[in-house]
Amino acid sequence: MTRLGIDVGGTFTDLVAIEPDGSIRVRKVASTPEDPGIGFLRAVDQYRGKRERGRGKGKAQAGVAALVHGTTVATNALLERRGARVVLVTTAGFEDLLWLRRQDRAALYDLAREHPPPLVARNDVIGVAERMGPEGVVTPLAPDEVARVVREVCARAPEAVAVACLFAFRHPAHERALAGALCAALPGIPVAASHEVRPVFREYERTSTTTAEAYLRPRVGAYLERLAAETPARGVVSLRLMTSSGGTLGAERAAGRAATLALSGPAGGVVGAAMVARAVGQPDALTLDMGGTSADASLVTDGEALFEAAGSVGGVPLALPAVLIETVGAGGGSIARLDAGGALRVGPDSAGAAPGPACYGRGGTSPTVTDACLALGWLDPAHPLADAVRLDPGAAERALEPLGRGLDRGTGAREPRGMAPGLTDAAAGIVEVVTAVMARALKRVSVARGVDPRRLALIPFGGAGPLFGCALADALGMATVVVPPHPGVLSALGLAAAAERVDLVASFHRALAGLDAAALAAGYAPLGERAATELPGAALARLADCRFAGQGYEVTVPVTSHDPTAIGGAFLAAHRARYGHADASIPVEVVNLRVVATRAAALPALAAPTGARREPQRREIIVGGVRVTATVWPLGALPAGLVIAGPAILAGVDATGLVEPGWRGVVHASGAVILERAA
């Protein structure tokens, strides 16, 4: 049966179908920011209608085995602070924990900069007279105290409740009693308990994550409940959600783990990029997903996405495993402007889907990255983007003219089509600035982690990413750029091909020197049993969070055997690679044990089409302030082995790529185009 992946972005909603024979079908519709579910269901309906027409009348339509959705509902709720009203229940004396944070500055040299406020109001934090310590009960939880807490919570009429008590990750009895009483007193109100959400130490991150879970559950739950009710009538057998860790969960389970969806959308793109990296034999790569509102940079090593055990979204710490992603406000809809000093700035403000860039013809008047690319001739105004969205060169030029007048420096480039003086400067300047912004993001996920980008390939994707691949590679000294097949919908393709995944973790806290294989096996056993129950037949991977004694942070390493010596060696190697040093004389601690259960899905058949090549067209474009004649090739219809010399345009159905002068491309057997500097 068919598998679908649907990625709801800020500008477009992308659908990719992996058919039973491995072939790929693509649909792209305009997003509906006021209600993402509308665009989601419209994409499904358009795909079903097209497939029914293709099958002909009287033929039964095959069902959809799984529909995997990458959603920004949780992300936007955190960024826009549009979640539920939460009441937080915590150990008495620790009511101010979310405000004390970690005592780090929001900006090191800006004394006036403040951290974003917590997701709960201070008056909605209730202290409980109880306390657990490392060894168990310190202050018992009395029945009268439970009753008092329940009364106070009910009096505040919350939309959700978070319960996070000290040492509940090791001794959850008090939390269980409080959560059980609250569930009984507040039927229909979500209650999130920290020992279920994140059973690991560090009370601040655990409390913040639990509060975020409660904050998101009502909004995410209502959205998923609606989709789960609508999709069966459209032939969908299973609705699944992409999590921040790059795996999928069923809709019902995802509704109870709302915080795991905080990076749902971007994770799908990294999974798709990792799949392409393996297909083209470039297992180590930097990835860049450039969409309509932002660009997401990430790192793939050994053909797999790189994960972090904790991160933050919108200033809210989330101690949950997530794909490493660095997001910057540099998308096709990012708005360009002159600051007070006359310098050109691009983003983070975006024109979004409505009204969108000026060239969309939807009422937008601000100059954007897409307008600049169109004015430079990189985009074809005759090519529709999605639905009825076509590009209007005149509107783009009108939006760019004010910037052109402010930046008229006389580059010497002859303005095509009677453009106003300075317009080329404006468009080229926008491209240069947004390239620098994205290059910094790529450096933060590579150079800042001790990884040399020059030995990696760059995989740019998203609607605008392939236009900037060569420029970004030049900025980072990289030699290879991989333009993937279907680059504009690679996130949706990654969703459709993503494995089912369950992440489990348990606190451990033992000195590595005092461990033996039996103790490690005993520690992993409960996690393995849970994984087998939650995802039967899954492949299990074991990991451990390790640190030097006295350190305040951990490094996660794979555990291929229960030999403590092997774990120590893996930790030293990982620490040296990440931080540049590792002292074998310092004792090592194992802090947390992790088990990741995955069950792979059917992968698409990535292959270049066969048959005779089509001769390219030609058109004038501007690159680096110089007008050149570029060949225009139909991306997605190129036979394997074809050599493409820059300057060239790769015009695909879902995205456009640019091969800059001095670069050459070769079509890979997978359909990807491998770009390298020409000799």
C-alpha cells in the first residue's frame, strides 16, 4: 500500500506519495496559516483526485497504509505563546525554579536582555509539602496535603496541569499520587507528570519540559483528534506524526507526547537528506533546508542524522532527544530592508504565505529573497509554484526599486528588461546577505562542533535551497554540493520514508570503573522490555550518556556491548572529537541509559529516468553582478551520467537549482545532481 508524507511549511504544504512499486508522486499546495489542517486535507484530496483520474473510472482506489505528518503546531504554539493555561505543582520551596533558570545570561554582553518568560504564571505555581531525596522519602506526602493541592488547582480552572517534584525521576510515588488525584478531580484536563515525560535528573530542565508538555497537549491534541477523524474517510489506515528525534509515533500516542513534536517539521528534512546522502555515497554531509520563512541547518554523519539529548524552542528548554537543527530567519519570504545606518538586512521578518513575496501577486509589497531571485532571472515566471501561484516579475521589481535607489552603487551590470538603476544591486545584495546568514548557521552545526565542513558534502533542499548551494559551498570552502531528487519536497519524502521510533531513557549515575557487564545489562533490561512492548519487532540500539567526574554536561555514545572498557573508549573518542581533548586519567561516569527502538519503513526507489536527454533551453541570468547566458535543464528528467557545465539552471517541478560559473554537475544514478568545481 501507499505511504504518504505531508510537510506543512510556512508557505507551502508538500505531499509525497511512495507508491507500492517504490515510485514517487508529488503534490504541492499553498499553506493555510490560519488553520494548518485545511492545507493538509487539501493536499490529501488533490492527491486522491489525481490518482483516481490516473486509475480510470471503475477501478478501486488502493488505500494509504500510513500517512506521516510533519507539523509545526507545537513549534508555533511555543514561539507565539499560544498554548494552554498551565498550573504547575512542585515541591514546596522550589516554586521559583523556572524563573531562576540556570543563571546564564540571555546575551553575554547585553545586560538589558532577558530570557523569555516561563510558560506558566507565577501565581499558578503550587508548592506541595513533600520531598524525596536520592534514597527515598524525606518528607512524606500526607492525604490532607494531596486534598489541599487538588482544591487549589481546581480553584484556578486550568486547561492543563504539570506535576514535577524533586527526585521523581528515581522515586515517582509522590508524583503518581498527586497526578492520580488531579486526574480524578479534573476529568478531561491533561495532567503531565515529570516521571513520565522525562525521567532523568536536572530538575530545571525536567520541570521546564513537563510544563511545556502540559502547555502543548490541549492544542496539539485537538489538532490531531481532528485529523484522525478526517483521514480514515480518505483511505488512510494509519496517521503518524514525525517527532523531533526523526522517528514517527501514532497519532494517539503523539497527542500524549506533544513536546516531542516541537521540531517535527524540520526533522523530516534531515531524515530525507540522510537518505540521499547514503544513496549518493556521501555519508558525511551538511544539510540546509531553505523554505519560505526560515532555513534549517543540520549535520549527517555516517549516513545518519545527528541527535542531541536536549535543546530549546522559543527559549523554552526541552530535555528531549531531537535532531540537531540550527534555524535562522532566512527563507524565500524573508523581508529585506535598510537599517538606520543604511546597511542591508534580510530577515528574520517574513512575508509568509499570506501575503507572501511581492511576486506572488497576493498583495505583498515588501522585497523578499524570492523577489530578488526572480529579478536575477534564476526563477521562471511561467512556472507555477503551487495551486495557482505564479511569479510576477513586475511586482518583484516594484518591491525592489526602493532598495535599489538606496543601494545604487553602480556595479556595472547592465539592467535587463529596463530595470530601474540599482535594482540589480538590491537583488544581488539580498542574495549575498542571506547567503552569509545561512553560512553562519552551517558553521554553528559544524565548525562549532569541531567538524571541518571542507571534508563534507552540502545537501541544500527546500523550495529555495538549491539556488544557494554553490554560493554556500564557496563560503565554507566545500568542494561538493548534492542537489537531491525532488529537493523542494525532500522533507515530505523524508516523512514518508521515516521509521517508526520510540526513545526511552532511565537515570543511572554510576562510576564506570565500578561497573561490570551484569550491572549494565540489568540497567538496560527494563528499557528493552518497554521497547519490545511499545514497538514489537523493532531493532534496538543502546546508548549511554557519559561524562568525566565533576563535569556538568554529558556526551551520548553508542553501546555495542556491555563491556565498560569499550564504553569508556567510545566516550573518550567522542569527547575528543567534540571538544578537542580527552584525559584518560580522569574517572568517567555513566549518567543515563538510553534505548532507541526503530522499525524501518519501505524506502522509495530513487533513480534517474531512462531515455534520451532533452536539449536544454537558454536564458540570461545575473550571477555575482554579471549577466551570463545559462543553460536550463529539466531537473528530475535528466539521465544518469549527464554532465552539466555552469552557469546552468536546474528547473524542477518542486524547486529550482543554480549551477554557478566555475561549477559542473553530473547526474547520479539516484537522480541527484552532484556539483563540483570545474577543473
